[in-house]
Amino acid sequence: MSLPVKDWNERFERSQAKPRHWRIVVGVILIALKIGQFPANGEHGLLQSPNLAERSGAYFGDALLFAFAAWLIYSGFKPAKAKIPGD
């Protein structure tokens, strides 16, 4: 019993041509939600805290969130990788 031969070059080319749209959508939603949160905080938000440690933590968390969202968007446009089995 033999397994059907697959054209790995065709599979590779198809995977390269498909962007990952879900990553782009999730990244844009994360950024939109975070930007929408800024006006909602007002004067009583964490960013307005007199405690330096709280403000620093909030800025660091925001920077991580924006970096993750940017990576999601970038990787959504980047071609997918195909898994080509070894011999």
C-alpha cells in the first residue's frame, strides 16, 4: 500500500500566498480597545496615579500591548510557512 504523492511545491506556494487575516483583525481590535480606554480613564485612571510605580507599570503594560498588537498585524501580512516533511 503506497501513500499518494503530494506536490509539496504547490502546497508551499499556496501557503505563501495566504495572509493570516485573523491576526490583523485581532491586532487592530487590541489597539482600538486600548485607545478607547484612554478617554474613559479621565482624571481617575491609572495613568493619572500619583504613585510613580503604578504609572510606570501602566506605561510598560501599554507598551507591551501595543508591541504585541503591532507584531500580530505585521505577522498577519507576512506569508505563512509550509511544513515540508523530510525524506
